Amino acid sequence: MIQVTEIARKRIDTLIQEQATQFQKKIKGVRLTTKGVLPNVEYALAFVEEGKEEAGDVTVDAAGIQIYMESKNGSFLEDVTIDFINNLDKTGFKVDNPKVVMPEVTLPDTPADLDTPEAKAVQKVLDNEINPAIASHGGMISLVDVKDNTAYIRLGGGCQGCGMADVTLKQGVVVAIKKAIPDIHEVLDVTDHAGGKNPYFSPGK
């Protein structure tokens, strides 16, 4: 059953009213779409105007809001939670899907060597760009290892178990590291997020 949090419902209602008053559009509901492949699925929301419904749509009433989906996505999205986030890192809608489970990342078998040029360069990015930005949230990111063009990092403090950790990684950490060190092709998170005791933003349930 699709869930829409109270804050998300209020935000959607406000946006629908704006569409009606400013653009004279009658909105029937919200379309939920997906892009990408597991486990890196991205979600998008868009308004569905009256008369522009698509044949074969699956519709679900969630907190009084009609959610439209392609029939092929019906079972995949049946248990998602739609939330709205408004904090220093991100403002916008967030979709949590319990059916998307991130694969477990394991460290290389060989001991870590953080004295290599690549490791020192990654550490410099963390020290100068990343950690100062997330310190206000009580978070920190440490470098665990660099092997085979892959940087392994661990999130701590308010970032451990944070519901926005994946967004922080993809839009901030990964981009910054790859830009500074082109030889790094992948950045993997080895954090035990289930063990987070004080996350800055708790994941939706």
C-alpha cells in the first residue's frame, strides 16, 4: 500500500492549488515513474492533468491523492512511501521503496594502504570539501581504503543511518572525489547504516 506522509500530502495539495489558480489546470493526481535499474533506481513525480491520463495506468488512492503508475510498475511500487524533505542538504520529494535493498559492499582482502598518492588525494577532498560541509549535521566521512581505482569510505556521526546518505554520496561525495581524482572510477560506502544511533535524517519506514 502506497503511503504519503502528512508533510508530503500538504505539499502536493499546495502545488495542485497553485496549478489551478495560476495556470487554470485541473490536476487529477500525481504520476510516479522510475528510471534506472536495481539497486540504483531513481523516482520522479509529475502532475496528471484531467484528460491526460494514459491508457493502462494503474491508480492508487494514497491519503486522498491519486497516484498514477505504469501497469508494469504496479507491484514494484506498491509499498513505497512518498515524503517531502526540507533541510540544508535537500528540499524536495523523496521516495522510499522497501523492495530496493542496497547490496552489501565488502572491503578488499589485502590491508589498506592510505599512503598512496590516490589515497592522499581522496583524503584531501574529504578534509577540505566534504567533512566541513557535513560537520554542521554532526556527520563525518572517513577513508577506509583505495584499491583498484575504487575508494572505500565510511560514514559516521549524523551520516550513519541517515535517510539522505545515498543522496549525499551520489550528489556530493562521489562527484567531488571523481572530479578531483579522475583515476578513481567508483566510490563505495561500507558503512553499517543499521547501526546508526543518531542519524541526521531518519529513513522513512
